[in-house]
Amino acid sequence: MKLLAPSILSADFANLSQQIRYVEMSGADWIHCDIMDGKFVPNITFGPFIVEAVKRITNLPLDVHLMIENPENYFEQFIKAGANYLTIHQEAVLHLNRQINKIKELGAKAGVSINPGTPVSSLSEVLDIVDMVLVMSVNPGYGGQQFLPNSLKKIEDLAKIRKDNNLSFLIEIDGGINSKNIQSVSSAGCDVFVAGSSIFAQDNISAAAIELKNLISSK
């Protein structure tokens, strides 16, 4: 099953409840929350308080992406706030295996993300325990960037590894996803599609979400 995860990074926070309702009614599967600390990436977004508020707005699973230094210091806060999936960056932690297991012990699904310059091979020792791999198709830190085409090869490689080794992790993509490239990403083997500005920056949020959902559902 292909899943659409609208990213509220691009939403109008003054009308966040209404905008989440729009994507819910349009078939969104998850809500994606991008957490940035201004250190690991050059931007600051929000913390557990907003995640908790979003949890009160929607019954959809919350997909929380930690683009922060020392993420292990905040696992409990974000999971308590309502994170169903909690994703950390391979580049941000020293003991990746330990942190994946800690997230799972705290009751959430564990995801690991890799930046555009990080190879899939860096995850070889954790693919049997991780619940999801998030491929960044832009350099993290800002919404609205252009999709990096070499991300398709990473998705294809992950899909092959998963099949060849009978593994079950989900493959997620984040960055520059829109109606022009989402089907090629889907064909490469992606399962979860994060979309921000291509939904929330459009005049008709519902129509934009429906279009993307239809495009991935048709593959």
C-alpha cells in the first residue's frame, strides 16, 4: 500500500486545524512533522508541544522526523506527545543500533533517514531492525526545494535489498515531491511519500492532496 504523508512544515499554522482537516478528507494516510533545531540543519521549526497539538487535531498516525543533534535526548518527549513513527538521522547519532532499539522500546516505530550525500550502505547493519528508511531527496533544512534525481537509485537499491533479504521496512521519500515526479518515485519502490509545498502551498489543498494520492494509488 502506498501512503501519502503531508508535511505541515509548509502549512499555514494560523489555520493548521483546518488545513489538516482538508488533507484528511482528501485521503492522506499520515501527518508528517519536521523537527529542526537550527544546528543539525539551518532552520528551527517546532517541538513536542506542537506535535501534541496536532495529535489532538487528527486521528491519523504522526510521522515525526527529527532533524536535530542528540535526538536520543528527546525520544520520550516526542513519543509521549503522540509520535507513531519517530525517525532519526544516521548522520546525527553515534550508536544507531542502540537508538533504534530505544525508540521501539518506548513504543514507537523507528525510522532512520539518510541525507543526499549519505550512501545506502551506511545502513547495512540496521536494516533488519528498522521499521522505515527515509531517503532525503533534498538537503534538509527548508521546504520547497527541488527533487534530487539520484534519490531514485537509493530507493531502487533499498527495495532490492528488502526483497533479496526478505525484510519488511518501509521506504519513505522526503523533498521536492510533486505531481511530476511522484509516479517515478513510486515505481522505484517507495512506500511513503512526504509532500509539503506541493500540497499546502497550492490554492486548493484538497485537490492537490487528492491528485498526489491518486497518482501513487494508480501505480
